[in-house]
Amino acid sequence: MSNKRFTIKPFRMHQPMEHKDAQQTWGVLANAIDEIYNRNASQLSFEELYRNAYNLVLHKHGALLYEGVSAKLNDHLLDTVEILAQTPEPQLLDSMSHTWQEHQITMVMIRDILMYMDRTYVIQQRRRLVYDLGLHLFRITVWEYPSVGKRVIDLLLEAIRMERRGFLTNRSQSKAVLTMLQALGQSDGTANVYQQDFEKVFLGTTQEFYHEESLSYLSSNTAASYVEKATARLEEEKERAHALSLPSSSEGPLLHIMQTELIERHAQTLVEMDNSGFAALLKDDTKLHDMRSIFDLFVRVPSSVDHLRDALAEQIKSDGKSLISDQEKGAADPPAFVRGVLTMRKKYDEIVMMSFSNEKKAQKRMKESFEDFLNKDARAASCLAVYVDELLRVGLRGTSEEQMNEELNKAILVFRYLSDKDVFESFYKQHLAKRLLGGRSVSDDAERAMVSLLKAECGYQFTTKLEGMFNDMRISRETRDKFKSYKRQQESREGSTKGIDIEVDVLTTGYWPSQNVPACTLPDDIQTAIGSFSDFYLEKHTGRKLFWQTSAGQAEIKATFGPADKPRKHELCVSTYQMCILLLFNDTDTLTLGQIRSQTHIPDQELRRHLISLCTPKNRILKKGSKGRGINTDKDAFTFNSDYTSKLKRVRIPLVKETSLAQNQSASGDNQASASAAPAAGSATAAAADGSVPVAVEEDRRHLVEASIVRIMKARKSLNHNDLIAEVTRQLSNRFHPSPQFIKKRIESLIEREYLERSESEHRVYHYVA
């Protein structure tokens, strides 16, 4: 065990600092603060000063220290503000900036000396920190002095105004003062000096400045110049805000004011200005850059871009109406109309791409605008069908596969805009039939490529009939070859002379367009040839029926003109009706309209048309007895013109254009045949001459809508009116857009036929009747 001893001394009692000693210690600190203000801080011992402040707080004299510091700071700031109040305005910003910088340096030194008081006394007594106390005193003593703060604000605003006018200013002074205002607001949670004293006035003067400038500049300059000026102003203001270190609370309102005064307030004017506005620039293909500048400016205010989209839409509709007007007046043929639409599409697609930065909303408005004028009536569908017909007959001749696909895709581009695609299908089928049966297609590849594109757009159901037409032509070629072999065998077996050569295309009813026209009376030799083919065909295909389309088809007949000693022989390429008419003149030289009608049974309208075609000045095969272009009565006589001459050995006699075309009607029976027949594609053009929907298409629509209603109701069992309308419209939108009134009529019809019934409790709810 250790012998070491421990000595326990009595606890030394704490000796409090006397008030006199505390006053003496504070005097040392007060002198030090004066020296700091006088920039003599290098002579001070900050360690000793810190210990003095520490002892004061430790010995419960924190209040003496805190109040003393506050009073000392206030005294020095009063001296400072007297100097500032007497400073002339040209030097005031610089003086204020310098005073603030000196005050910050001073307060940092004092804060370091009084750090212990900040950590203990200030927190316990819930007083301001020393640095914040300095900011508070600076605000209420210096800034709020009557002849200081107001003058400084005015000078700041004037400096900014001069800079906006192009003069050079001292940004560093303005930045320092603005930074001071932001710092002063941080010392008082409720008093934001920057916002109250500067921001409100600054934003108000900014709005006033740009309001006046924009009105003045716009009244004497073009839209392009204004856009350039406004864009530069926006960038300048943004750069100035960054250079002056404006807070984010100012940048947002400042930007909003700029955009309102420079863009939103004048957006409509910039669009409508004569010769230089956006609407005027749309008419000039070379102004894409100017339009892009306007768009780039407007896009800063999204709602303003609507004015540009509206102008784009209106211009497209206006150009479209001009095309339609030319079509109505006959100033342009249908292919020219479609070419005009494609030219428009290329122009405005480039505008949307370049000037609208390929914006989705602009693309949508362009699409809607094209759809608007193209779907006013069925005229566009008819014109597109004629345009495609021209392409597939002559337009694609000599083109490469790539060029062919490019041209066909252009047609599909217009096709996508059509809402009544079934109308186009009807017209297209008419022209396709004429090309296929007349052998006028550029190539089978082009025909099938077009059908493939339509199939990709609308589905297989849309092209089922078109593909059936191609299949019929393939089978007809095989049938013709077999009939020729059959005919040769018959002639060799019976030893008969060679009869009239006849080529027949057997067409499936339902695939091909047909007309409900009674068959005319054919010459006996033709009847014999028809009978021979019928026997051959029906022997191989029992149960089928053939209906001969004498309103279509072509014939080649040999005709002799001139005196017997010097005959002129020609081969005439004529229609079936023309053939029937001309063969009557083998027995007599003159016949009246009534006699020809009674012997041929050709419908009156078609008979007149074909007779006039044979009496034209270029191909005057017959001489008309009456004067004038038309045929007046049944007694009008027609005489064979033996004096007819032509430089051509083979002469084609074209038909004159119809003044009014018969409406398409559904044909009955299983099959129909045409002797090298070509359905009258011209009827398609006439059916839409006034933009109306063909009767056959209307009938098909009724069936389609009713089928869709029944299909939906069978699956749903019960559905309210609005939901049924919406679902039917959705299902049929790839073919046409039925109106709600049209669907309602079909619903009523189905109710009458007891496919549907109304709910007893709710009139607008339908139930399916099984």
C-alpha cells in the first residue's frame, strides 16, 4: 500500500466583476470599435478584445455589452448618414456603395470580437445577432433617412433607364447597392427592403418603358424589324438582370412583363400587319427565316403561338378554297386540282418544318386545315381518283420503281386527308375497271402497288373488291385462251367458216361497278358469237348466270367510204352502242332517231350521246339532218357520210363528254360479262360534279352503319345513345365519318324492324333484340 498523501484544498469562491470594472472593460471595447471605424484595426489585439467581451458576458454583463455595441453602432451610422445626405446625386451611388462595403467590413470585425456573446447571451435573450444588428441599424438609420433611400432608388432606376437607351453606366455601383438592399431585408423577417423599396417601382417603370417603346417602334417598322428588336431587348434584359445579380423573385416577374409588353400585347398585330405580318409572309415561300424568327419570339409565350397556328390554318383553307373554286368554274381539271393540293402540301410542310420547328401542334393544325377544305363535299375524292387514273394510265410511263412509289405515295398523302374514303373507293373502282378492261394501265406492278398502299392505309376489307377485280382479269385471260381453242376445234370439226372474233371478260358481280341498264339489241352475228361463248362457259361452270353489259365494251369494224371504183377502207374503233348504230346503215343510208331507237333499244340519253359522237366535225361518219349541236326530235334524220376521209387507216371514234351522268346502281345476279367491256368510268366524274355522294355509296353506307349497330349491340346487349353513336363512328372512321343524324335514322330503322328496342325506363338506352 502506497504512502503517498492527497491534499484537499477548499473550493475557491467565484469573484463577480464589479460594475465599475465592467464599465472599464466596456470602455476598452468601445474604443476598439471606434478604431475599427477609423480603419486603425491593425493596432488592436483581437485576442485581448475577445477575452474582454468574454469576461463581460461570463460575469453577467451581457446586456451592458449588447446595448453599448448597439448605441456605438448607431452613433457611427448617424455620422455616416449625415455625410450621405449632403452628397450630390452624381456621387451618391458611389458613396452609398463605398459606405456599404465599409460597413460590412466593420461588422465582420466586430462580430468576430463578440462571437462569444452571439453564442450565449444573444441566443438566451433572443436578441439579434451582432451582424444582423448592424444590418438592422443600417436600414433604419441610413437607408430610411428621408434624403438618402429615395434618392438612391431614383438614381438606380435612372441608371437602368439610361442603359436601356444605349448609354454606358457603372454597373458595379448599381450591383453593390442592389446587393445591399437584398442583404438589409434579411435582417428583418417581415421587412423585405428590396421588394418594398425597389422591386415594385422597378417592375412598374420597366412595364411603362417597354409599353411605350414597343408601340412606337411597331408603328414605324416592319414586323421582321420589330421581332429582331424585341428579341434583342429580351436578351439584353436577361443579361442585365444577371449582371446586377437580381434575385430570382425579380427575374420571373421581369420576364413576364417583357413578354407581355413585347410579345403578347402585339401578337395579333404582328400576324395581321400588311405586307410584313406573319399572315402575309405565309404567301411568300422565300420568307421562311422571317417566319421562324417570329415563331422563336412567340414561343416564349405559348398562348401567342396560337395566333401563328390560326394564321397558318386560315391561309391553307384560303388556298384550298381557291383550288375548289377553280374546279367548280371548270378552270382546272381534276388532276390539276390534286397537283395543286400536293404543291400546297409541300409548301406548308416546309413552312411547318422550318418556320414552326416541326412543332406537333402546328402539324396537327395543318392536317386539320387540309381535311377541312378537302372534305367539304365528295369533289376531292372524285378528283383524286381521276388523278390516280391519269398516273396509272400515262403519268408513270417510263419511270423507275423508286419514282413510281414516290408518286403513288403523294396520292396516298392526299388520300389520308379524305374522311369519305368509301367515295374515293367507288370512283377509283370505276377508273380501275376501265384501265383493266381496256388494257390502258402503265403496268400491273403499278396497279398492284397502289392497291397495296390502300390496303396498308385502310385494311384488307377496303381492297377486297379491288383485288377481286385483278383476280377476275387473270381468270378471264385464261378463259379467253380456252375459248379460242374451243372455237378452233368447233370450226375444224364442223367445217364452218370463221365467225366474228369475240373476247369476253367475265366479271364477278359485286367486285365490279355496274349499271342497271337494259341490254340493247345486238346484230345477229354478234348474238351468234355471244351464244357460242355462253354455251362454252356455262358448260364448264354450271349454276352460273351471265348478264351481258352491252352499255360497255368496244368493237372494231371495217368500213368502206367513197365511190365503188375508188373505195377508202378504214378500221373504226367504236363502242358497242356505236357498232349497233353503224351496222344499221348497211341496209339503208338514212335513219331517224326514232327508227334507230326502235331497232337497237339503246336508252335515249346514251343513244343521243353516241349519235352525236358519230357526227362530230373531226369524225363525221354520219350526217345529221337538223341544225345545231343537239338532237331535237325523234324525226331527226341521220345519213351515212360516204365522203368521210381520214389520214389514218385505223380511226378511234371517241365519245363526247356526258352532260349528266347516270347514278351507279347495284346489279343483281351472280356474274356479269362484257365483250372487251369497260364500265363507264366517266360516270364517276359526273356523280361528283356537284360534290354530292353517289347514290350507290349512300346505299352502302346505310348497310354498313346498320351492320355496325347490330354488331355492337349484339356484343353489348344494352347501350345508351351517345355511347352507341361514338362506337359506330369509331368503327367506321377508316371508311367514312357518318353524322350523328345519319346514325340516328339507321337506329330508328332497326327499331322499326325489331332488331333493337328502347328501354322502358330510359328513352335514350337501347336493348338488343335476340
